[in-house]
Amino acid sequence: MPKGADAEREREYRELQSKFKEEGRYPGREEEVAARIVNKQRAEYGETQGGHALEQGGATADHDLPIARYDHLTVEEVGTRLDRLSRSDLRALRRYETAHKRRQGVVELLDARLNARPV
């Protein structure tokens, strides 16, 4: 792990590495794959230098969406936040979701909300 990773990310890295070795996945590349996964997560959550710069500048892809830190939410967390959104907000989220994350569960939730509300 590179410098700057916190204890939680270090633990996550070791657990992934161990899991891959036990399962026989990525033979000889367990460390590399585990490090890539953890580093990608660090970047997505703004825990890297580049990630911090993007977030501070407001340049993250989900910056203008009606749900704060949308990209970091699970399908269930997104679902709990949909009730308070307008129809145009729901359409914006659906456009973003199909263009970026492509989570089928979220798209289905959004479609259900859009179809349930009067035009």
C-alpha cells in the first residue's frame, strides 16, 4: 500500500490479499490486484491527493446531482432518498445513472418512481 493509506484501508488490503490467496484467485498477483482495488476505492472516496483536488474543485461527476455524494451510495441508500425528489430530479438521476454507474437496481427504482408519479 502506498503512503497515506489509513489503517482501515491497510486492513482491507490485507484481507483482500488473504482472500485471493485462499481462493487461488490471481495466482502470483494477489498483492497487485488487492492494491489496485483498494487504491481505486481510495480515489473514488477522495482519499488520494488527486481525489481531494477533484472534490475541492467541485469537479466530481456527481457534484450537480440532487443527492449529495450520490456515487458513494448503495442501491438501498439511493432508494431511501428518492421520495423527496421532484420528477425532473428523478429524470436527471436516471440519465446520470445510465451514463455512469449503470446499476440496474437503481434504474429500476427510478423507473418505478417516474412511472408512479403523474406527469
